[in-house]
Amino acid sequence: MATAQHYLVAMQRQLARVESTVGELRDWLQDRELAGLVTNARFLQDALNMHALAAEHAGETQAVPQIAQIAREAAGVVEARRMSLARTAAQVQTVPLADPIWWNVERNVASFRETLAAANHDARVGAMGLAVWGSAVQARQMLIGRSHQAEGERRRIAEARAQLGDAHRLVNDASHARIAAITSRSDVRHVLLSLQALAHAEIAAGAHQCEADLAQIDQALALLGDQAAAPQPDAPHQLVARRASDESWAFTAYHPPVTKALPAPARVTADVLNRLLHVPGFMLASLADAGSAKLRFTLCNGLALASWRNIAGLNHVFVTDRTGRAIFGGFVGWNNGPLEDAIREIWRRYA
């Protein structure tokens, strides 16, 4: 028995190392994929800039084969992200949520949220792949003129764009169905009720972002398919990948810069809840205690933040909807500084 226990512990450690290695490999592959898109987007910028400076540049013909290779690589990225979204849609339908043990519920909720975040990441990377793919087709047309293959490539991009959007919507529909069916009475800490509010916000925010990304692809496709309009080197539908302040990658118009729009209400909700969740020592609270909380301020999307300190001195914060019903709540210990810092930052950004 002792020998079996010894080997069982060794096997568990080995499995933990394998799982860690697989996670690192997956992150490396994703970073490599993004790096390839960004590098290819920069190459296309250089090719378009050379064309704009001198149409008779001698190196243009040398760039055409590499542009064709960029288009093929971008198409592969789009298909890989679509397949990943299809797997995620199946995974969402089977991932466990309720459990008699509360810490298992918290672990399941964290896994569910990671699944949603991965789906939104796949949608964004897929849209970036579509943008680079369309930019490559446009660059080739500018360098060698419109060929008989241009219309076929435009149709393939449009088909891939539709499939990517459908796959992301399938994940969202499956996620909505899962969280709507939550009926666990053993969830004494209201983790699953908080998941409903958080998941609804994250799903809506991800869908809004995906629709915005794909709308830019539709604009590029419309211009690519316009036989009468000659592509211009400074057209605003040329998309370039850029790194955002939160270290994520996104694509924006190359020229002129796109003005920053106000965040969608669902994105505000998702950001507010995530900021509270990441406060050190933050624990989910019973939503029934929200009736004792006092209003702090109202957000730009209609939600409100209220706070309360119970008899034990624990500081609580609750998020309520337009009707005053609490949809999210939690508390920290006697160190109230990090929570107040998060509340002040939320007020600064969205009040």
C-alpha cells in the first residue's frame, strides 16, 4: 500500500508537469500565430508604402510571391480559429458548473469563464487573420492589377468571415443555455448567481467586439468587390495589427486613425465585474445582504455600485441593475484599501 501511494504521488506530480508543459506550449503556439500576423501586416504596410512612393519601384514584383504566401498563412489562421470555436461550443455544453462542494463550484465557474475568454480570443485572432488576408489581396491588386483570381479570393474571404461569425455565435448560444439552466441549491455562496450576471456581460461584450471586427471586414470586402473603384494606398479599410494598453492585440485602420468610440454597456459591465473580482482577497457575498448597502454612484450604462460594512467589519460591495436588484456582490477583509482603489477607478472611468 505504501509503495502504491508513493507511485501515485509521483504520477500526480508527473501529470501536473505535463499539464503545465501543455499549457506553455499552447501559449507559445498562440503567441507565434499572433506574431506571424503582426509581422505579415507590417510587410504589407511596407509594400503599400513603396507603391505609394514610386509606382515603378523595381522591388514590387519580388514582393508579389511573398504577399501570396501571407494570404495563405492568414487563411490558415482563420480556419484554425474557426475549428477552435467549434470545439469550444461543444465544450461549453459539457463543462460542469454545480457541485455539492462549494470550492468545486468556484473552480468550475473559473473554468467556464476561461472558456468564454478563449472563445473571444479566437474570434479576435480570426478577425485579425481575415484582415491580413484581405489586405494581402488588396496589396497584390495594387501591385499587379486586378486578376481573374481576385473575385474568387473575395468570395473565399466572405465565406470564411461568415463561418467565423457563426462559430462564435454558436459558442454564445450554448453559453447562454448553460447559465440559464442553473438551478443548484447547494450554491450557498451565490457563485453561480454571480456567474449568470458576469457571463451575460462577457458574452455580450465579446459578441459586440466580434461584430465590430467583422463589420470592418465587410467594409473591406465591399471595396475589394467594387470593380469601378481603384484601390488607394491611403484607404481607411487597410487594417493593421496593433498592441493595446492591456497587452492584447487588435487591428485598426492604417490611415486615417479610427476615432475611439464609447464602450458598449455590456463591455462596461464586464470590465466593472472583472475589476472587483481581481481585488486581492475578494470573496463572493450573499446577494440578500444588498438590501443593507448604500448607493455610491451610478454607472454610464445604468448599473449602480453600493457598499456596506457588516457587524464584523467586513467591507461589502454590490452591483445592482436599473431596478435596484443586486446582480453581483462580494466582500474583503479589514484591509479595505485595494477595494476602495478599485471602486474609485470604476467611478473615474464609468460614472
